Amino acid sequence: MENESTYWQDNLRVILICLVIWFVVSFGFGLLLVDALNNIRIGGYKLGFWFAQQGSIYTFLALIFWYGKKMNDLDKKYNVEG
């Protein structure tokens, strides 16, 4: 039972990290900090606009792969591979 509790806590930690990154990128960079980020240009586009339009999508895709990797690692660590 202790092993299941630890596995669940580690799982929640990974989910919380994903949610924090998701919030910072989408809400923080895309809305709150957009004016400050628009002073920086990447490829001719303002960075705030880029995060709101494409950067958040790239970040979300990276989070999906990162989450999958971390959960596979957790499954191996706690010997619950399927």
C-alpha cells in the first residue's frame, strides 16, 4: 500500500509540473507578459504574439512527450509496467 501511495504522489507531482508549465506559457506568456515579450522579435514576429499563436502549441506538444517519458520512467521505477 505504501508503494501505491508513493507512486500516486510522484504521478501528481508530474501532473502539477505539467499544469504549471501549461499555465505559465499559455496565460503568462500569451496574455499577462505579452506587452513585455513583444519588445523581442524572433524571425520578424513579436515574441508575445509568437507565444500566443505558436509557442504555446509547441510547448504543449513537448509537454505531451515529456509526460509520456516521465510516466514510463515512473512505471519502471514502481514496477507497474503494462
